[in-house]
Amino acid sequence: MSNGKTVEAVQFVRKMAGRAQAHLLRANDGYHYVVKFRNNPQGRRIPINEWITSFLLKGSGILTPPSAVVRITPDFLRDNPDVDMRSGDQRVAVEPGLHFGSRYPGDPASTAVYDFLPDSLLSRTANLDHFRAILVYDKWLGNTARRQCVFYRNSDRSHFLASMIDHGQAFHGLHWDFPDSPADAVYSRRRVYQGVRSLDDFAPWLDQVARLPEGLIEQAREAIPFGSIRRDQDDLERLLERLCQRRTEVSKLLSDCRASAPDSFPSWAPFSIYSVSAKLVAAAYPLMRTLRGFVYSPPPTLRKMRVMPRPVLAPMWRLNLALESA
């Protein structure tokens, strides 16, 4: 069963790095695909995770490679003996049949693809906001790996594009659960989150996930082309049911992520009496000066304030009451 494009592998190009031991293959449609085999060393659920995630991301606006079902025939395996995997010192043969393929962005002989850009070039990436978008989806889908992406130049070579790849650890990989460790799925470069100042900066994608029809999640299940799904049918049904329930929980997961990894979000500070904006402090200062009591504010926060409030003597409840009535 499959609603996706099916192609046939015709040429082995090279093996890819990573624990799934994916291969770069050319298919009969002229495109190249990074193929994860259904009997890969990480387990049969990894390609299923890739397929579901790619299907759900397809309409999100996030740049991620188009996916396809790649058919590998016995004749192809016979003619390409280098197509295999390793488990320790043992050779693991690739099973003929249908496998998950993620399209390579161009011809590998002429298209330069990078997994890292220095800050000077990272700032020339046209879709940096996609890192915010994919974080929303990663939190929803329970991705327990660091966010992976590749960079390549656009057609006129005026800027770079970031394409989100490697979704095999969605749903906690083989486990198909949601441990929700706050630091998971964050991209390693804080530059991509520099513009994030609050949850409002994730609003378009939070709303997108919250409004996602349950029928679309069911379509993702129906699109899975792998025969091995039969052994996991009941577990997959429970997983997707829980996924539907999680659509409204992502805001909290993002807040927990920020609290766990504040260095990744240098401009995002939680709202409290100790971290209000300079504008609010300036407005409240005349009132605070008339109150009696002592309001404590940590020195690092004070140093960031444009207006330095003098210590005054007033219990916190009285300050809150005065602010509410002002």
C-alpha cells in the first residue's frame, strides 16, 4: 500500500555516513535518492518513521526532501555487490523489495551539499525560519535526536537553502513512545534561533499542528509501503492515536525546551517581574518609587534594564495590587 511515488534503483553511487547505513542510489526517474533499507541496523521501524514524518511535513511549508518508495530488485543487488550493510565484522545483505528514499538535492557529481556552514554563510540562508518550524514538528513527533539538515545553493546561487533531513528518530526511534526530553531535537547552532523572543515566534506552526486534521495522520499510515508494518500494526495504531492527542501540547514542550537549553535561545527570556521589558520597567518606575518595601531583582536582570529601579520597601503582593489598579 502506498500513495507515494515508486521508482526503481538503477545505479549505486556511494554509501552514506550514519548508523542506518543508508546508500545513495540513482533511480530510473533520473533523480538520486538517499535510501534507508527496511532491514537497516537501526531496525525496521526507522524507515516507517521517515515515511510518516515526510508525509506530515509535505504540506507544512518546511523544506525537506521529497520522498519516494525505492524498489530494489534481485538483479540490481546481483550487479551491485557493494550494496550491503555491516554489523560488526558481519556483512548484512539488503533485502530486495520496497525501501524509503529521500531525494538528493541535485546531481551529486555537480551539486555541492554541506552539513555545516560558518556563521558568515549561515546568515545568507534564505529559510532560517524553517528551523523554528521544524522544532515545533520535532517536539510534536517526539524526535529524540539532534536536528539534522543539509545546505545547498539555490538555483541562481544567490543564497543558501537549509533542507531538514533524517527523521528516523521521530517517535523515539524504535520505541514508538514520547519521552519528551526537553533538550532533544534542538539544532546545534544558536544562530538559527536568534530571532526567537517568545512562543509567539512559533505561532504559525503551532497553529498549523493544532489544526492538523486527524484524517491526514490516518493518510500517513495508509501511505506506508513497507510489508513489515503488519507486525507493528497494533503498536502503530496506538502511536498515531497518541500523536493526535499531542497536537495541543507542543507549546508546553517548547517552553520546557527553552528552560532546559536557554543558551540555544539567546533572545528568549521568560516573562516575569524579574525579566520585564525596558519599556514596562520605565512605565512602572514612578509607581514603584512611591511604594514602601523592598523588591528584590537579581543583579544580572538589573544590569540589563534600561531604567535602574531603586530598591523600595513594599511587599510583593502590594506591588502586584498597585500594578493591577494603575
